[in-house]
Amino acid sequence: MSEPVLQMRNIVKSFYGNNVLDNVTFDLQKGHVHAIVGGNGAGKSTLMKILTGVYVKDSGEIRVDGKIVDFSGYAMATAAGIRMIFQELSVVPTLTVVENIYLNHEERKGFFNDDRRMREDAKKLLDRLGIDVAVNEKIANLSVGYCQLIEIAKALSEKVKILVMDEPTASLSDTEVKRLFDIVRTLKSEGVSIVYISHRMNEILEIADEVTVLRDGKHVITEDAKNLTIAGIINYMLGDAERNAFEYHERPKIRNPGVMIDVNGLCVENLVRDVSFHVNEGEIVGLAGLMGSGRTEILESLFGIRKIHKGQIVIQGKPVEIKNTQTAIHTGIALVPENRRREGLVLRHSLKDNLLLALFNQVKKNMVIDSHKIRKISEESIRDFNIKTNSIDTLISNLSGGNQQKVVIAKWLKNNPKLLLLDEPTAGIDIGAKGEIIKIIEDYAGRGNSVIVVSSEISELVAMCDRIVVLVNGRKTKELTRNEIKNEGVIQHAIQG
């Protein structure tokens, strides 16, 4: 075999003392698709962000075409022919297709942009990739699938040697996935080397030449895709399939529990299709699925953020129409969102002010804020939720991720909701805080309240949930009882569809 186009040797990277990559080695052959797989926190995206100059490695060596490189920024990596298509789309909705493709590297004619040439070149590029869309079409008018394809065209509008795709099919339909794979095969034939990051094992085995598995920041195995199976990859990802970070604890049974929420035939845009499930009082139910499976959209529709296009929601025996978030809160529903810093907190405000956001009615007295009551509730929250802070007036941005998340949860639980919706409740926090948050959730359910939880950390679903609803491409495909939730492997197999 010829010398790899890319060699990454003994890459080490830590954040705040937490070792994210521990001497990871990775090779990429010219014109190959090399898949990187692993659970959340395995180090996949971090490794590729080091390659593309987004992060700087602590130690190790990177060679491109045999030459040592050390990128200190994304622009340097781009100049070397390395591009990454990130999970979060970076296209600008208000601009046209051609404007997005050449954004920040416009073709020039003297002092001015050469609009005609860019339109012609964009058309040639789209034709080469088989993307049937007008170059003057506004991005806002395109589907998510087409936006993903435009991201690829944008990456290829400059000379590309290595292309990194991070979860490229998460929001694509089956037809769009096939289109994407056709593009990938075209790029391979042209000698472009591709790193493909995905949780979708069936796609990996279809498109990849080699597969590397990472676990807990360490290299586990690199093998030809033809020698692997879905079950084999999952076993490498998990290690000992019986080993979980947390264990499920039986909670005291609620006497004669009723149904807290009954969801019947829920449809949300084209993202959630005819999904039905229920949650009993005192029960924790998980929604398990890959990115794009409809998990977050279900929570957002139940909290009034997304419009429910079809279906019925029944809360404790009474049909309700959840028109907006105020309706949801009035009904006794609370949502801890996936992105706490953007959607759950006001970072420039204090811990006290953030708690106040959901508790305004409790702390006002004759239309005046009762400062004594605010202090009392804030100090109770710090004590009850073990929030580590010097003061209730500390800026929320100065707290650790785990303590920020405790504040988000505390502000809602102090509002006494009956149903708590949790979207990735322990994302980006340390193992100690994860255990504390799981205990908070279990205690809340133990008092007869109900929980619906979305988590990409399968071990958390195993640890918390009484039942798990499995979603694939917006549809419910399976429901696992507690007796069926034996280990992470069972759920990993189920979410592959």
C-alpha cells in the first residue's frame, strides 16, 4: 500500500485537565473513505478539529503527503487542501446558492467580484456533483438536504485534498443519502480522500473502505470495512457491553399511577411521523435514536416551540392543545433544552436572575419583586441542588457546565411541573455532575412526576429509564420495557433501524 495522504501520530488533547485524546493514531489513504466511529465523547470530532486547525494539539505529529504540518487555524488547513463539513450547517439563508459557495473566497475581476464567472463555475460544480438546483436560488427556499449538498459544493469550490464529513446524513432523507453517496463515490474516483464520521453503522459499511473505532479518547481498532459487521463495530465501541457508567436503581412504586401524558399520532412537519406513546405518573421514558430521528422535535412540540401538524395530546385524561410555550407551562410542562448556554440561560446575568426567569409569579408581591423571597429561593436552590457557587449574584457564565445545568433544572423544578422534558441533560459536563443530575431526575420522578428524556449517552438511558421509545427517521419503530433494556448494545442495535 502506498504512503497515506494523511498520518496522525500519537495525538494528545486535553480540555481543562480532561484528557479527550490519548495518543491516538490515524492514517488516511488517497482516494479512500475512512470512517471514524465511537460513542459521544470518544474524541472523533476533536481529532478532526485538530486536523483542520480549529483546535491545537497538545502533542503528537501530523503529516500530509509525508510532510509534517502544524495548522494553527482553519485557514491554514484550507490552504493545504483540507476542508471539514461540520454537523452545524454554515450556509447563510438570506444569500443565494452561488453567494454561499464562494463566500469569503469570491472570484474577482479587478477590484470587483466576477459574478458572471462565479455563476458559471458554480453551475459547473453543481452539475459535476449532480446537484439539481439553480445557482441564484435563495438558500432559505431549499430543504435541509439540499443545504447539506450545498455545504459539500462550498467545500469543493476550492482545491480539496482531504474532506472531513461530520454526521453528513443526520438530516437527510433516504433519497438524499443516495445522492450524497453518489457524490462521495465521484470524489473518490477523482482522488479526494474522505474522513466520514457517523453513528449510522449500515451507512458506514456501505460507503467506507476502512473503519477506525475510538473509545474514551483512545484508538481501539482500524479494520477494512468488508471485514466488519454492525454487531462487531458496536462491541468495539462499547468494550465490555455489560459495563455502564451508571446503574439503574429501582424507585419506590407509585400507588395506582395514572397516565400523565398520552401522545397519539403525533406529526411535526416532515420530521415526526405518526408517533404514539404514553408516560405514566412516576415514570421516566427515554426517546432513543440517531441525529435526525425526531427526538428533539418531539420535545419541542410538546413544549409549544414547534407546531403540531397532526395528533392528539392528552394530559392526565384531558385533551390539550399546546399552542405555545405559555400553554405548555400552564399545563405543567417544563423543558430543559439541548443547548443550555443559548436556550436555557442568560449568560450575562447572575445565578439569581436566571432562577427568576421561570419563577416570576412566585416572587412578585403587588407587582413588585420581593427581593427577600428571591434570596430565599436562590439559597434553597443552591442547597437542594448542590450548586457550587460563591454567591447567588455570581455571573452564570462563571459557573462550570454541570452547575449551569443544575441552575437550568432548578429554575423549572422550583416551578413544580408535572412533566419534565430533558434534552441531552448531561451533555458537556463531568462524570460527577452527571451522577448528581441523574439522582435529581430520579428523585423528581419518585415523587409521582413524569419525565421524558432524550440522550445520546446510551448509558444514561440504561441507567434512568423505565421504558425506551426507539425512533428511526421520525417514526417509532420499537418500545423497550425495563426487562428488555439489558445493556447499551441492545439500544445501539435498535436505533440503527
